Amino acid sequence: MAWADEVLVVDSRSTDDTVARAERLGACVVQFQFDGRWPKKKNWALENLPFKNRWVFILDADEVLPPEAAAEIGGIVADPNPPFAGYWINRRFMFMGRWLRHAYYPNWNLRLFQHQLGRYEKLTDSATDSGDNEVHEHVIVQGPTARLRCEMDHYAFPSVGVFVEKHNRYSNWEARVALERDLKAGQEQLQLANVKWRRRLKFWSQRLPFRPSLRFLYVYVWQLGFLDGWAGYYFARLHAMYEFLCVAKTCELRRQSGPKP
């Protein structure tokens, strides 16, 4: 991203050549030490990094912006009186060597925003064994939002093994948040309307029976994943497996937290 005014890489004490490679490309590398709880990497960065500019674009290591993003984002951040506090960008999932044109598409994420107006939602303060990075937490911004025209490619799952490893960790987070939501009796309050309805939909969907089967049908049938061929089928089946892990781990936590005989 040579067109960016500054590039900040938040590293977690990596032992490979990440730091050297980032510095060779002109990035400023900042180290983050995770204590297992909160804050996680992105929120910590928003709170502590000395940004030179008011706009930030959060890009994960497995995401790629297209060349046309430079002009579109450049025009937004150059506006002295921007009408929006943040912008959503659509992601294209790459799986088994191809773009899934239907399963998990579109997939909107709020990534470009004025950093003083945005923070990731905090859904749990407990250790979740899900990693040091925000996974399913959404950015909450104070102000209206819009959508970017450009889309970015998401190479989250270069192999089935990586999918399984990541979602085994993600399901730890899902189970912990589900348990704490039960304890709070669903009194969670969110600030952003677009996030609020998504969170409510997920809240109610997690109370439906046969969740793994419903997740498969949602990805494979409702999202037309069957049009993505075998890749779409495997993608839907793997997400059903992930849903089953969430159900089983939540059940386990509830039993462990219940009254002892």
C-alpha cells in the first residue's frame, strides 16, 4: 500500500521474518503483548497508536485491496468535511483456489473509519482461547456510515486444515460469549443500527434447534453455495461443523458453570 500516508503493522512477538519484511516495505512495526483477555489487538491499536491522520483502514494479513481502492479511499480521506464516520467494504472469500461467488458473498465489514469515532465492541472480558485478534466483534462508530465501491479479496482459508484450526479457536469465543449473554439475560446494548440487527439475528438463530443443519442450508441453499461447485459444498459443510462445535462447547460451559451437586 505505497499510496497510504503511513502503514502500521501490529505484531504479536512473531518469530518469523514478519518484522523484517514489513520494515523493508516501509511499515512501522508496533509490538502487542496479549494477556489472554481484553483488549485484543485491534482495539489496543486504536487506543494506543500515535496516528498521524484521523482516518484508518484496518487490513488483516490475509486480505488484499485492489488497485482502484487507492483513488476511492484517497478521495474520502481528503475531504475536510466528510459526511460519514466510516465505510463498509465487501469481501470476496477465496477457498480451494477460487472465489466463492455465492457462499458468504456479499460479506460487508466496516474497515475505513475516523479512528477517534470507532472501537470494536466488547462482548466478553473472559479468556476465550480464541487468539489475540478480534474475530467476530464489530466496529462501532459514532456517526453515519456508507459503503465503498471497491471490494477486497480474503484469503482466510488457504487449506481445509487452516479452516479447522481457526474455527476450533473461534468456537471457543462463541461459546464463552453465548454463556455470558445467557447470564446477562439478553440485556446487551449496541450503538450501531447495522450491527444491532445483525447481532439480534445471530442471537435468535442460536436458539433454534438443529443449528448445524440450518447453517449448512443457509450457506449451501439460501446463499446459493451449490452454484460454487464442490468448493461451495465443502465450505457449507465445514461451517455446519463449526456450528456444531459452538453448540457443544456452549453446552459444556453451561454444565461446568451450573450448580455443583
